[in-house]
Amino acid sequence: MPRTKEISEHLRQTVIDAHQAGKGYKTISKELELHRSTVRHIVHKWRQFHTVVSRPRSGRPTKITPKARQVILQEIVKDPGLTSKELKASLALANVNVHDSTIRRTLTNIRMHGCVAKRKKLPPKRNIVPCLQFAENHVDTSEVCWKRVLRADETKRKQFKFLEAEVQE
């Protein structure tokens, strides 16, 4: 069995019962389809602690559950500019009370740290007036004409003037 899968208490109790009945590790492992070292480990723990229940593990338990982590991820995807205090407030609605630094650490772990909405610079005022004038002049232009209009950069200014003259006709 893979190492990540925990063996049920019922199966562990079955291993202990078979061991007390006088069966060997190899026989038990074949009957229950477990690895021989797994059977040996279960028996060893039973002899040491006199129980088959899972013992507490070392380390501090996590504060943020996987569900809370999903909530944080969804909030960040919606609005990348959220601060950790705003995320803390949204988690408080889900009955999860954690510190700001815990939220920042979680964001770092899910690789969303420093995710900030990009600010789009406003065009300079000297460009706004000609754009508005162009829009006012061509409000009534048909869609067919607009499909033929090319976006031109500085090198294609002649083409653009030609199309603009065609639109005014």
C-alpha cells in the first residue's frame, strides 16, 4: 500500500488478532494483502503502546483548512489587489480566525504572493482630446467602413490618412 494511505483501525485490529492467534508476519501479510514490514510495524506499535488507534503526530496543526485556502484563492483571483486584512475579514465570515501573517504565508505557499492588480496608466491629456474629436467625428460611420480601418502606427500614417478620407466620403 502507498505510504500516504493510512490503514484503518479495523484492519490493524485484525492484524493484532491474527498475531495473537500465533500466525507469523508472512502469513498475515499474504492474508490481508499488506507488506510484511507494515504488519511488523503494527505489531511493534501494539506491543509498545497497547493500542491500535492512531497516535497524535508531531508538529503544529494547520490553522487554515483546505476549504479556507480555496476561499483565499478564489478571492485573490477575483481581485488580485486585496490586502491580507481584507482577506482576513472575508475569512472571518467563514468562521476562520487567523492572523494576517498566516494569510500572507498561505499566499506565498500557493504562489500567489505579491499578486497585485496591474495599474493601467491613463493616456496623456494631449492624446485624449484628439481621440475624443475623432470619436465625435465618426460616430455615425457604418460598421463596414470600420472593418476596413487599420490600426496604424507612425510608419503607416499615409495608409491611415487614405482610409480616413474614404470614410469621410
